[in-house]
Amino acid sequence: MNNQDNEKVFQKSQINWYPGHMAKTKRLIRENINLIDVVYEVIDSRIPKSSKIIDIDNYIGNKKRILIFNKYDLCDKIETDKWIKYYENKGYTVVKTNLTLDKKLNYLISKTKELMTLEFDKMKEKSMKTDRKIRVLVVGVPNVGKSTLINRLVGRKIVNTGNKPGVTKNLDWIRVDNDIELLDSPGILWPKFEDDIAFNLASFTAIKEEVLPINQVVEYILKTLYNLYPEKLQERYKIDKYDDFVEALDTIGKKRGCLVKGGEIDYDKVFNVVLNDIKNGYIKEITFDRYGV
Ligand SMILES: Nc1nc2c(ncn2[C@@H]2O[C@H](COP(=O)(O)OP(=O)(O)OP(=O)(O)O)[C@@H](O)[C@H]2O)c(=O)[nH]1
Ligand SMILES: [Mg+2]
């Protein structure tokens, strides 16, 4: 893709990037920010830069915040830990989570209380009411694990009817424990699209096919794997050397049985195989955002 094409894709993606959710989240935050004490910003540990909402301060102002590095089980810990250090040095409170494993999230809960102890003391001095629960809002880009986090914290499946048109929705605060409650709908936000950010998001999270075509996303994934983790490409697809995109697709297609009648490769199937391998975490210990690069 040449630069001009790239630009076109990015311009288009800014327009099409979940406009419905965008408006909904803005409203959700605007109308409720005064009720909220702590914001949990969930990011994907494999893309700690690309899944971070750059202009989050515009939404949540100076509210207390915990940056949650979720899907930590799937990342390259050496690379991701550099980002954790970076954010901690900037003053963020960071918590790592693997929601397939961490049952109770005690560490997150105690960090939340720790953050608010000082705040509640300040509020008491101003004679503000503090005999109430800490109120938390979860935000993040699509597919980072917001709903899983809410369900895990609450200990049951929260069925959110907010996305259905025509359903009037009152805000529900759900109990986490004696001291914390949670807004039942997470805020879905979106980061800025620039450089590789759009492709990283398309690789690990969810971007509509009309925004970034799947063949371009898969080409990006295979190239990046070859550059950063050639052993993974070998391990999963038996590709030793990546010279040519179509050649790589043919190898994967044959190995994974993505064929149409007559033995031709079904490229659409190959695209889905690669994308699912990445999204479902079958290729582990990878981090695409490189600190300092
Ligand atoms: N391996 C792994 N998978 C996870 C983790 N957390 C969530 N997932 C999976 O990631 C996928 C997306 O999780 P959701 O909780 O639906 O994400 P979401 O942010 O609510 O997504 P949207 O509602 O689309 O914005 C699901 O298949 C989860 O099972 C984790 O820590 N590790
Ligand atoms: Mg969700």
C-alpha cells in the first residue's frame, strides 16, 4: 500500500470507527462523570500503545484512574513490562490481569480502595458525604475484555440491554463488595488512528472490514510476526522465510486445509484462520507495540 492509499484508509477509518458507540460513550461519561470516583481503563497487553485511549483526559478529567493491562497471559512479558514501567513512571497506577485465570482480582480491589482512602479523607475535611461505596466506571476500546472484567468483579454475568435500540436504560450500579460498586455498562472508546495503530487494533481487537480490508490486516500480521517473532511463524505455520505474501498464504492454506473444489487455495478462509489465531490467542507471547521504537 502506498502512502496515499494509507492516508485514504486512515481518513475513512476516523469517520467509520464505531460512530454509534462513540456518541453513546461520550454521553455516558458526560452525564455520569460527577458520580464516578475511579475509572478502570482496560488495555490489551499485546498492544499497550495502540489500545490506549490517547485523549482519555478529555473525557475523565482528573478522576482517579487504574490502567489495567489485560490479556497479560498472551503478551511478550519482556516487551510489555517496558510499557508498564513507562506508564508507572508517568504516575499511572497499573494492574496486570489475566481474566481467564484471576478469579477474585483482589489486588485490583485493594488498589482501588488504597487510591480512594486519601480522596475520602479530603472529602471528609470538606464535610462531603463519604459513607458510601466507591463508584467505578470501566472504559476501553472494543474487545479488550471490559465485559469479562465486569462479570468477574461482580461474580455473575451482567446482561446489558443498553445496545438494543428502543430500550430505555437506567444506570445500574452493581455491587462488587461492601466498599465498591460498578456502573453496569462499560464505555467503549476509540484511540487515534495513526501509523500502525489502526493495523494493530485490527489485528488484536475489532475493526470493521469496511474500515481496513482483511487481506491488508493479515499481510500486516504475517509481516510483523516475521520481523518480531519469526519462530512463531515457523511454529504455527511452518513458514521459515517470508518473502512473498501469496506464497505464505498458500503454505498456510495447504497446512490448514483451506481449499476449494479442485484443490485451489481458499484465501478468504486463510485470512480468517490467521485472524482467529491472533484474536483467540493461539499465538501467545507476542507484543506488537515496541517501546522506544
Ligand atoms: N486470554 C485471555 N482472553 C481474555 C482475557 N480477557 C478477556 N478475554 C477474551 O477476550 C474476548 C473479548 O472479551 P470481552 O469481555 O467481550 O471484551 P469487551 O471489551 O467487553 O468487548 P466489546 O464489548 O466488544 O467492546 C473474549 O473472548 C474473552 O474471553 C484475558 O485476560 N486473557
Ligand atoms: Mg463488552
